[in-house]
Amino acid sequence: MTRISPNQPHLPVMLKEVVELLAVKPGGRYLDGTLGAGGHAAAVLDEQPTAELLGIDRDADALALARTRLEEFGGRVILRQGEYADMAKLAAEVGWKEVDGILLDLGLSSMQIDEPNRGFSYRHDGPLDMRMDRRGRTTASVIVNTATEDELTRIFREYGEEPKARLVARAIIARRETRLWERTGELAELIAAVVGRGKGRHVVPEARCFQGLRIAVNGELDQLEKGLEQAHNLLAVGGRLVIITFHSLEDRLVKQRFRYWTETCICPPAMPVCRCGKHATVTLLTRKPILPGELELSANRRAAPAKIRACEKRDISGETHPTP
């Protein structure tokens, strides 16, 4: 049985679907690589009274909340501050060689968005920070005050998918020649003034550009690529990987990696005999991503962009060499 405390600062997205896809089993070991306030983790531990969970998050504030939220589970839960891209190392440190399920919820938590001093939201004025792990040295202000026009353009275009990225970059550099950037409010104002609010746009330009900066500050796409490989290697046969994405860049990476894992031969079409030796190592559990339902959206509008993709690790020990 899953439950959500009414006092939780963050609503876990698609909680029922996550628990069902993980197929939590008695005595199983599970890893939540983006622990947040611990809502998903609590549901996993609730599902089976003998299941264990390793929770990882690079945000110390989130870990503190999760520690309180999960204290009722005693020794069945272990918490570590770190990046999920290092999950294999962190698991090994607690004596886990493999796990039965891994969850990655790649969205920002409400507590991060709604805390002005974290600098994640364009709606709340605060310092230009955006670090998920505040031990890091690179903040959003460092980037906007030191990056070249080409670098800023790439961040806004590739990570924020902002069509007018070059104009925003030029305006940022022109302003910093007389006064350095310090606050989220002033940056949001400039972006809105430069790009404007076109009709029919579902995402405002401030949100796109702030997303781009956040991804750059935290190296999110690099971490996701590394984390996917770590997760694939750490899963036991029959273990399940469940990933919740919130924008197209993340979802595309997950979709492409899942597709690669399900492929057999990847030799050139002209090659008469397969020489790559590749096997399909996972089975897809979601042919198409699972989206939040109307009931969830009515309670939590921030769940709207969420997509779940999941797969299960296959046993390839007895499979023969694939042929085209």
C-alpha cells in the first residue's frame, strides 16, 4: 500500500505507476538515485516490509527532509549524498553488487523551485545560483558573467531550446559590461524583454533559458548519460529501471539508450555475417511513455510534462550469437 503524507513539501509524480513498474519484491534491494523528499522511496519500502533501499541525492537539504520522512523504516534505508552517475560506487560502498530496481526522477522538486535562495525559478527573485549540490563552485551567475556569446547561445539553444538564444546571449553580455548579473529577477526581466511572449507558446522564454542555465550549472545531461550506463550495469537479471523525465532532451536520451539496449545486431547492413556480437540486454516495459492522468494533474499541475519509461534486465547467459 502506498501513501503520501499531507505534510510532505513535494508530491511524488505518478507514485502508483512507479511502484507497479518496479514490481517491488520481498527482500529486494532498490536504489532511488534522485531521492528528493523521499516520497517514492517511502512507497517502495511500504510495498514490501523486507525490501531495502539506497537513497542518493546531491542536494543536502533534500537529504535532510528525506531522512526525517524515512526514519520509520529504520535500517532498511541507507542515505548518501552524491550523484546518481556514481551509483555503482555508492552501492559498492554499502556492500551492494547489484540491485533489483532503480528509480530516477529527473524533475526539480517543489522545495527547490519554491525556495528563492536556490535561484531555480524565474518567478521568484533570488541569487543566480541553481546548484543542486551547493558544494559546487559553478553557479548560474558565474556562467552568465563569464561565458562568451557563443557559449551562452549554445546553452540557451541546446539545453533550453530557445529559438532566440543568440539575442538573449548578446543582451546578457551587453548588460554585464556595466553591471554584473546577480539576481534571477533581473535576468528573467531581460529575457522577457528580448524574446517577448509569442502567441501559442506553451513554455515562456524565461523558463526555457532558466532550464538551459540549470542544465549547464549541474551538468545534467552528462550525468544522465553516465547514470544510464551505471544503472544498466548495476541491475540484476530481472531488475527494473524506471525513469521519469520532464523535458524532451532527457526523454530523447533515455529513449535512445533504451532502444540501443533492445537491439541485437548493429553491424552494417552490407555485412553478410554478424560480427558485433551484440545481444538485447533489456526488455521494454513501456513501448510508449506513461503520462500523468487527469486526476493527478488536477492535484499537481507540475506533473504535466512528466513521462515514464521503464525496462527490465534480461538474462543473456544462454543466448546464441545473434545473426542478421
